[in-house]
Amino acid sequence: MAARPTFPAGLALDAHKQQACGTPIVELPLPPQVVLALDQGTGYSAEPVVTVGEAVAAGTLVAHAGHPYASAVHASLAGIVVAIETREAAVPSGRSVCIVIDGNASNRIDDSVRPVADLAALSPDELVQRLRDAGIAGLGGAGFPTATKLAYARNLGAHTLVLNGAECEPWICCDDALMRSAADDVVLGALILRRAASAERCVIAIEDDKPAAIAAVTSAIERLRDEALTLAVVPAVYPQGAERQLITAVVGVEVPAGGLPADAGVVCQNVATAAAVAHWATRGEPMLSRVVTVTGSGVEHPGNVRAPIGAPLAALIAASGGYRDTPLRLIAGGSMTGRALPSDEVGLTKSMNCIFVATRDDIGSRLEAVEVPCIRCGDCAGVCPAGLLPQQLLRAAHADAHDTLRQLGLSDCIDCGLCDYVCPSQILLADRFRDARRRLQEAAAMAQKAADARERHGLRKRRQQEAATAEQQTFESVRDRARRPDDDSAGDSN
Amino acid sequence: MNAGAILIAVLVAATLAVTLGVALGWAAARIEPNADSLVERIDALLPQTQCGQCRYPGCRPYAAAIASSAAEIDRCPPGGEATVRALAELLDRALRPLDPEFGVPKPAQVAWIDEARCIGCARCLPACPVDAIVGTSRQMHTVITRQCTGCELCLPPCPVDCIELRPAPAVSRRYSQPRAA
Amino acid sequence: MRFDTSPAPHVIAGYTVPRVMFQVLFALLPAGMAHVVLFGPGLLLQLAVACVTALLAEAAALRWRGRDAAPALKDGSVLVTAFLLAFSIPPLLPWWLGALGTALAVLLGKHVFGGLGQNPFNPAMVGYAILLVSFPAEMTRWPVPMDVEGSRSWSELARMSVASFYGADLTTHWDGYTGATALDSIRSGLDLRYTLPELLARGDIAGTLGARGFAWINLAALAGGLYLMLRRIVRWHIPVAVLGGLLVPSFIAHGLDSGNALGPAMQAFSGATMLTAFFIATDPVSAATSDRGRLWYGAGIGLLAWIIRTWGGYPDGFAFAVLLMNLAVPFIDRYTVPRIYGRQP
């Protein structure tokens, strides 16, 4: 199958996938303890509905998703809740309230875990709600609740569901492994998601460097014979799997700046999310586990592991043969956008697609980098998939010139890190841009807050003035009434 | 070159000088800077904490004082150096450090009421310049964190010292990565 | 187990500024060899004095500015400036003029603006232009190239180069060994009402491809430039635009008036055409930013060079064309911002 044209720019990167991709997915033995972060990677937390000391079964709801950006959390292990406390976690803020469950050997499964009998009878709205209750979240890396995305898609009338199996980031291959071993689940989940989103068609997009996954998904689609479902092979160019870039490559439209994919009539979901939806439909199981790539030169046997959400990363690494050499970084995600974690005690989150244990062999290029002044070579602009001018942005970021930053499209940066990757001056561009972006957001929030405060202060002053005037008037009218007998004589005397 | 040419040159230059001088003088006298809009623009740069650390009763009075040159631009600790810089740029005045007499900058903070200790005296309510405290007599009070400017004006009236200032919640949650070592 | 943290991306390509700079120097090698074969070893002397002066000036400037000199000296950027200047000036220049030009290039062209990455003008062209307007006689005296009929032996050329380097007066002993460049001869010939075919038929000006001597250097520079494009050090936009800006008008003009206007082949393989297109105009620091901007920038250089060659006061116009377009870069950048993904153009 011929590869389609793609978004402009980007870069073919050294994929480093062979390390982890040769072997089949390994099932992690149930760990003695799980640490369930209530923030599953989006920055918004679910609210606990259990208390310390309570017994839970596998599949019991332990935290309810109050905010649309939070996802419901279920016990991935039968046992006792031993702690609900703020801990280090693999999330953007670095800390999250976590529910810690000590396992007992009962392996009891919650009564609510039953195959969804009435699947065909469910309306799209009911389907979305059930997916929300099941805590289904995007497994591609952002952990965004699937139900919320589907709801946006329905509100804005999305016509196409794009299933993201591009997996463009180096080192990661959990989606590849899943597609090869469970293509039927992916395809079944795709159809359920398409119905939930009320989309007309569904396109599964896979990069052309994964022939085995393409073959598996092709035959799964043939077995299903659904005309709404097609496969798109896209070139292996980073960041092909970035939502906006993939949509442009597959559907041929651009997502408007500051808008949602649904504004362009598209909703995007990860292939692993689709497989999780199929899991939920056939077994009634909420999101209790995921496949994660454990890789890097710092682990003995790189591979893909299916592990319960909340499993300590140390347990996953132990299951992969443990550490080897001198691991310097523990990275959640791939080499381009992954987040370096301070500890392997943190629990697996729904958004974590890769655990990259890096040694000097892997990340020496960054460790040895020496930053020198920008020579304006423009290589960064040549690869930017958002069409930005990183070197101009850098100047503006350095000067903290907020208007210029906005004008140059800082908010359209997708944080892919390619500018950083190619920079011959080895400037930490991505980091500067994240920093500038934070400052921009803070400044906007401060300005909003100042405007609110000004308004509230003004209202309060007016209220006080009115109260004072009213008091004055009362006083004057009382005084006037008291003086009235003298009025005539006073008037006369004038 | 003859004397005539020199005379012409001198005359042209002199005429230009006189004409432009008169025009500039007239403009200076007639086109007055709009005082009100200046206060507005200064006020827009102030952080609106309404804390009174500048010894004016709120941000706008301070803005008016700056506009009329009654006060210097170095009296706003909540705005910090950034505000002084913005004011200096707007008014074309020399950049100066904050005057420590009026306080020192602190990280953004918000008031928080220990609801267990609050006796519901309602004395903090009128002190709040932005009506960010809700509550009534003999009921416990609470601070609307989103509205609180962290001005600290609610602290002195509280008879049981149940109000404390806590770091303001972070604004941005996305795009964070560990800092460079 | 606990780990250190650092921001993404965790792996980079490992390109470095020294790598870029030394690739550029490497790509100059063929042109350098052609130069030495055709014009004698003067280039090597000029290179030596330019490199030494450039390193000294860079070190001094960094010291005065209170910066650490070591990394900047190692990054090779100042050597590129020195090389480009040495390639542009005549190989017979006395050593102090080469030193003066290089020092001015590094100090006035680069460090007064804040050093690497900050200079609005191409430093080598700043040095070259100052020398050209200040010492027009010395700056237009070239050896008669080896591929002209009846030229002297290479060893004779070498002796003259060394003598000239130390400042010997060439008119007494070496008269007839030196002359104007081909472009210069054509210009003065046209001024004397000769026609172009007459001039080209003379044999000491042009060969089959372009100017005597310079044709080979241009060819070698073209080869080096293609190598840089292959290694992705230089992207195609500027070289193509420079050549387009020069060759399209010369093609039209030659078609209209073949008696007076130089044809595209002659333009392409004379003077500093290829050196400018691939090595000088492509200096990223002083070039426009976006791809579209670089097309305008390059085309402007080519067109200005053609205008100066045709009507201007100097036989070759590339130094001034580059400096003028350097001036226009902020303007070009302002109007060639690429469209951002998801935004209306």
C-alpha cells in the first residue's frame, strides 16, 4: 500500500524500536501493592469515593471523575485501601493524591464487572456515559478522558474518527505490539467508538514502518467487513502521531488554531484506547490495565508489558529483567516528549505508554550538549510541524515580549521537540518555549484576575458610596423634618 | 560663494527655526495630555490587589497620584519589579528599585480561613476590598480563592487569627517538564 | 531507586556549530585548489594571514567584551569569515591589507554587534567592501591566470606572489604578470566601444565556459556547494535564488543585446558568482529567516549583482549586493512569516 502525502516538515528519526518489539506482550504478575494517582496525566484529579481501611475488589470504583478532564479510577487489585495521600506521581505537576491499595490473595472481582449485554441497544449518549464510568482515557500519552472527547465530537458534529496507530515517537512500540496481537479488539473498539462519536467513517492510521501491524489490522478489517472502516498507511515521519498532524495527513484538513479537532469534523483516538473499549464491551472491565513499553539500554530485557494501572514502575522493570548498566534517567514516554521521573516508586498511569530507562548510550547527545549562541541557521523552522519560526520565538522568549510571542504563534507549538533536536547550537528550545508558554498563561491569568478585582473593587466602592449617600439622605430628611417649624420664619427673614 | 547665497541660507534656516518653534510651543500649550486616560493606563498596569501598601486606598487612587506626580512608581510590592518596569516605560521615567519602606515583593498568595477556628464574627467581611470572603454572623466564613488578591487586609480584624496566607494555586498545568539541572 | 530529571527532548541529533563550520571549510577545498593552480600560491599566504588575524581579533574582542574566548575560537565560525575574505581578495594583496581587512571584518563586522549570531552584515563582505573602496588599485590587481596563452610559469607566479605579499612594487619587475580580472577587462573594453564578441575573441579574457581562471574556481566552488547541499548544511533556497536573480536578467539582456550584455554562462562562471551563491549569501546569521524569505533574499542579491555588473562602478558587484540585501533582511523577514498550522494565511 502506498504511503499518503503528509503534513509539511517533520523529520524521520532513528526509531530505536527493535529493542522492545521482537518479543510478545508479557503479562505482569499481580504486584503486592498498587499506587493509583487520582490525576491520571491531564492535571485534573478524580475525587476519592473510598476511605482508608476499606476493602475493594478488582474493578471497584475508588475515585469519581467530577471534572470533565479527570477520569474515573478503579481498583486494579483486590485488597485494602491503606493510604490516600499526596505522593510523587508521573503527572505534569509531579505530585498527585494517590490511593494506595495493598493486595490480598482473594483476586475478588467487583460485581459491576459484567459483559455489556445491551451494547447494541445503547444510544450514543448512553455509550459515552458508560465509557466515562469505565474510566476509559486516551492511552496514547495525554490520558485525556475518551468520553469528554467523544462528547465534543458529538456536539460539533464530527464526521470522521481517526484511530491513531502512528506511534511516531522513538523507542515506543506498545501500540505496534497491541495491533499485532489484538487487531480484532482494535477494530471492534473502533466501531464502538465510531458509534459513540456518531461519526460516519473511521480511519485507522498506521506508519509504514510497521508492516506486521498493518497486515494484522488489514485482515481484522477484512474479517469484519464494515464499509465505514478503512486503513490509512502514513509515512514514518516524526511527529506523525501528533493529533493535528495526523488529522492533516489522513483527512487532509487542518485543525484551526486554538480549536479542537472536532472543529475540523474529526475526532482522534488511540488504537490502544479502542482495544480498551473492546475489553470493556466484551468483559465489562473498566480501565484496569494497559500495555506499556519498557525499553532503553538500562533494562535487561526490553519488551512490552501488560500491567495493572498503579503498578509501581519498579515492578515493571523487575519483570523486564531489572536494571543493567548505569541508568541515568527514568523517562515516562519516548525520547522526544517523555517526562523524566524522579523515582521508580510511582505507579503506572493510564497516560504512560513507555518507560524508557536511559543510559549514557541512549541520551549522551543531550548530556554532552553545550549551548552556544543561535546562528540563525533556520534548521528549526525547516522541521517545525506547526510552521513556526523557533529562532524568532527564542528571541521573543528571551525578551519576554508577550505580544510578539502570541503573534509568532507560541500557543500553536505542539511541544514536539524537533527544533531542539536539530539545533546545531544545541539550545534547549523546547524547554524555553514551555517556560515562555507558562509565563504567557500566568500573565493572562493575572490580567484576568486583575480585571476581576478591579471590577469587584469598583462595585464595592459604589455600594459603599450609595450606602453613605442613603445614610446622608436619611439623616438630612430627619433633620429637615425636625427643623420644619422654623422653615417659614427662616424663609421670611430672607 | 557670494554673500547673497549665505544670506539666503541663513534666512531659510531662521524661518524654519521660528516656524517650527512656534508650532511646537503652540502644540505644547494646546494639546494637553489627557489626564484621565493616563490614570486609566497606569491603573491597567497595577496588579489590582487593592492592598493599600502604597498608602493609597486602592490601586486607582495610587494611579491618580502617579499621574499627577504626587507619588513615585516604586510603591507597589505586589506588582514587583515587572510593574515598576512597565510604569517606567509608560511614563518614560527612570527605572528605580522598589522602595522597601512600602513592603517587599512576595510570591502570589491567597487567604485561607481555618474554618474549624472561625467564630463567625464577620469582621473580615468589610475589610476585603474585592468581596472575596463569604459568610455571615455566627456562620463560618470562607474565601473565594479565585477572587482573593492576597492583600492581607483581612488579617488584622480577625480576633482569633484563623486566617492565613497560602501560596496561590499554580495557573498552568500543561506543558510542564522537570527543569534543566 | 531515584533518578535525576531533565526536560525533553532527551535525545538530540548532535549537530554542532563547529561541524557546520568545518564542513563549510572542507567544501571550499576544491575551489582553493583551483585557485592555487591557476593564480599561484598567493591564496595560501592570504589564508594564513587572514586566519591568524581573525583568531587574534576574535580573542581580543571576546576579552574586551569579558567573554570566555576558548569555545568561540574552537567553533570555527571566525575561520569561515577568514576563508571567505581570503578567497575574495586578490592573491597579490600585501599582507597588511589582508590583516586589516580581516580585523575589520571580525571587529566591525561581527563583534560590535554582539558576536556570533548577532551581526546583521556578512563580516567577510564588510571587510572586503572596506578594502575595495579604500584600496581600489591593490584590490583589482590579479595575476594573469595560468590558462591564458603565453602566461608565465607557475614558479614565477609563486615568486611574484611572495614578493607582492611582502609589499614589493610589482610595476618595476613584474609588469605584464598582473592585470585586471576578466569582468574588469570586459567593462573597460565595452567603455572603449569594443563589442562583446570582439572582447571574448581576444583569448586572454574568456575561455569556452566563462572568465579565464575564474571559470575553474567557479566550477570547483559549485562542486563544493553541491556537497554542502547534499550534507544538508546549506539548503537550496538561497543558492538557487542567487543564480536565478543573476542569470534570468542576464539571459534576457543577452538575448536583446548580445553585443554588449554578458550571457548567463559568462555571468555564472566569472568573478565571485558561485562562491557567493553557495558560501557567502548562505551565511545564515545575516540571511533572511524563512524559506520564502530566503528566496527573496537570494534573488535580490543576484539581481543587484547583475545591476552592478552591468551599470555600476565596480566590475563585480557581489560584495555590495550581499551587504545591501543584508540591510533588507528585517524587512523581508517581516513580510515572509510562514503560515502557522491551523491559521489563515
